[in-house]
Amino acid sequence: MAENLVTVIFNYVDYKNQIKSKQLPKHIAVIMDGNGRWAKQKGLLRTIGHEKGSRAVREVVEASAELGLKYLTLYAFSTENWRRPKYEVDTLMKLLVSSLRKEIHRLQDNDIKLNAIGNLELLPSKVLDELLEVIESTKNNSRMILTLALSYGSREELVHVMKEIANNVKNNIISPEKIDETIINQHLYTQNLPDVDLLIRTSGEQRISNFLLWQIAYAELYFTDTLWPDFSKEELYLALYSYQNRERRFGKTSDQLSKQ
Ligand code: FPP
């Protein structure tokens, strides 16, 4: 009964029209989860779930650009995902290459710049070459920055940052007293991106799974039971509606905020 009511409300409320364009989050990050379960529920191979997942990627990228979002970051492959069965990893890599090839024109037409974060050296050369080619050919686009987190893990990123800073200290490029949040930000893979404002995770899991741990310090978290292949533009509007109806205090009190 409760579920039916939610479905009814969801179908009849036009969330898109309620989104305030002046209060959009600058940066949305998404943990796209549930491709495997989506496939299993339908008696299909997990890899079909990933294929359907790439359709949801297209829909969300399109909706984000239409709304005027500036930064969208998608967790497409984690450092831990390398431990999956070889067949699944190979399929995901092939899917990435074919999606990049297919989407390059759409990215150009929509003035979207592609970016990637992660330990990219671990990617097969075919994937890396294709990725670098699309990054190069979209580098002058400016409507929205679409970042794919590939072979990404936040702890690996932080280790990389610490090694770089330690080397700079060793080589007298910086003194330890000068290390602050700005310096750390400058060494993250996300150095050109603002902090995440809204983190969305699909599939009912409520955890962060080693994604952008530093960058989500003040992000609003939004969890939905929807499995990633079923995530649609409407679901994105609903997440934005929820975000815009929260109070972000950044450590201050409500009273302080209302006086600002
Ligand atoms: C999580 O579902 C999803 C992934 C590990 C991969 C995400 C990849 C895509 C959405 C497809 C292609 C991406 C791009 C950018 C074109 P899961 O397999 O962990 O699902 P489960 O938890 O139900 O097993």
C-alpha cells in the first residue's frame, strides 16, 4: 500500500518544474550500483545489466547538461572492481571503449568536456587510448565537465597525494608547515573540480565504497532503491528536489544562515 502510494505520488508530481535553477548543486557524483542485481532479477547475464547501465548513463548525462549542471562525476569502475571475474572485467572494458566511441559526437554536440580520474595506468591500452582521444577532442567544451572515475579508489588517490607531497618536501619544493587543505586539493585527481555537493547512490546500498572520501566532506547524500539500469531523468529530478529542500549548514546554525 505504502509502496503504491509512493509510486502514485512519484508519477504525478512534476519534480523537474519544481527545481530551482539558481540553487542547483555545482557538482553531483553518482555511485551507479545495481547492474548485476537488475540482470539477475530478469534472469539475464550480469554483463547485460552493465549494457543497460550504459543507457542510464546517457540519460543522466543528457538530463544534467539540460538542467545546467556544471560537474557530473560517475563511479564507473573502482580499484576493487579489478577483482571481479575476468569475463566481467573484459566486458566492462569493452563497453567503455564502445560507449566512448558512440558518445563522442553527442559529447561534442552538447558541448560536454570529458575528464577521467583514477589510476588510469592500470587500464588496458585500448581503453586508455580511446579515453585520452575523447578527452583531447572535447577539451575545449565548457557547458559541463563529465568525469569518469575509472580504476578509482579514494584511498589509492590519498596515498598518491601523500607520496607527491612527501616528495615535494624531500626536494625542498614545499615546507611541511605550508601543507594545508589547498595544497592537498591541488594534488588530488580531482584538482580541477569543486567539492561534491550531492552524492547519489542507487540500488538501496547505503555506503560510500571508497569514493571521493575527501571531496564529499560536506556533500548531501541521497540514496534510492532504484537499480542503476532503471535510473531515469525523473529519478535525477527527484534527487535534486530532495537536495534543494535540505538545509546545508556547513557547521553553522540555522539562525546564522538565515541572517546571511
Ligand atoms: C555497479 O553495478 C556498476 C559497475 C561496477 C559498473 C558501472 C558501469 C556502467 C554503468 C556501464 C558503463 C559505464 C559507462 C561510463 C559507459 P554492480 O555490478 O556492482 O551491481 P550489483 O551490486 O547488483 O552486483
